[in-house]
Amino acid sequence: IYPAREGNEHGIPVEITATRMKELPGTPMLAVIRDISRQKAAESALRASEQQLREAQSVAGIGSWDLDMTTNRLTWSEETFRIFGKDPRHFRPTFEDFLGLVHPDDRNLVERAFRHSVARQEPYILDHRITLPDGSTRYVQERGRAFYDRDGKPLRAVGTIQDVTERRRADEEIRFLAMYDPVSQLPNRRLLSEHLSELLLKKPRTSRGALIFVELGGLKAINDTLGYEAGDELLR
């Protein structure tokens, strides 16, 4: 509405409650008008804050979750749904649903970490895999902690989940480059030395073993005459 005062150019939001007075002649109406400007401003600020949080989570690839441990209701942020590849319109997750989306080989690890964290009243952090609806695998890093009442009973748990697939792939690629020959894709001298050291430490002195060394001769002549690409192909 536009208040009747000079120079006013902007309306103010109001709430109008009207009731017919049937017991009076002519059924007049009683109306109460309340200025709700502060309420609307607070709602607008909250929506802006929520939008900023969604955008920040999307940029960082980090979602949030909130588990009500009395009702088993699990609330996911928009980014969490995206990470798991689920549509929030058709999926209402519980803790059991979440565990069902964890990769089968990591499921026990995740459940034990969560139960241990709640029992010890300590936060937890771990990396594990999840399975997307199309069957592909994604690596995530999960953080969480529980909150309790005065008697120590867990009421709710909150946490974050971050898509770390690209980081894990980069780490694996770095390890591969450090431990494997890029041409032949075979373990290099460094990985061989590590394996030999482990075997020598684990095996009793009375055990017997052998190391076979194969020298590839004549490679320099091929590199010099046909080029290194031909030599690499020969190695492969």
C-alpha cells in the first residue's frame, strides 16, 4: 500500500486481517492493518544469504547435510544433491539411503567412522567413494560432528561433503608418474626398490628368492637411426 503522506514514492508491505461483525446491523467489517516491513526485509535478507550460500557451495563443490537423530530425517543442501546425482524433487534421503549410495567397498568404513564419532563425541573426516545413479564412481571427502543434550544423548549431526574426484585423480596421476615408466607403463626403479625393501623386511632370512635382471641391448642404435619414437614403440 501507499501511505497517504506527501512525497511518498514507495509502498510498504502490510498484513490485513478482516472480520465481518455479523452480530451488528449491516454486517460491518473490522479490519486490522499491520506494518510487516521488518519481517519482509528479514525474509529478503535470508533469501539473499541462502542464495549466496548455494552459490559458494556450488563453486567450491562442497555440500552440507543435517541429520536429526531423533527422527532419522536427513536434510541435504542443493549442492549435496548434485554431488550424489539425485533430484531433490523425487528423493528424500535418510541415513540408510545415504549408506546405500556409498560404494559397497567403503560402506562399512563410513558407518564405523560415523558411529565411532558419535560414541566418542569427536568430529570425523574421511575420504570415500560414492556410486552415482549411472553406475559411475565419485570420490568425496566427508566431515561431520554430532550435538548432544545435557545428558549426552545425541540429538543431531551436521557436516559437509566435498567432491574430491579431480584431486584424487591428480594424486593418482602424480603417483603413477613417480612410480611407473611413462613409456612402457611398467614399474620403475623407485617402485622396484620399495617392493624389494618390503620383501626383505617381511621374509625370514631362511627364505629363498631370486632377482631376474634383463638388459635390453641395441636400443641406442635404434634411437640414433630411427628416432626416439621408434625406440619407445619398441619398448612398448
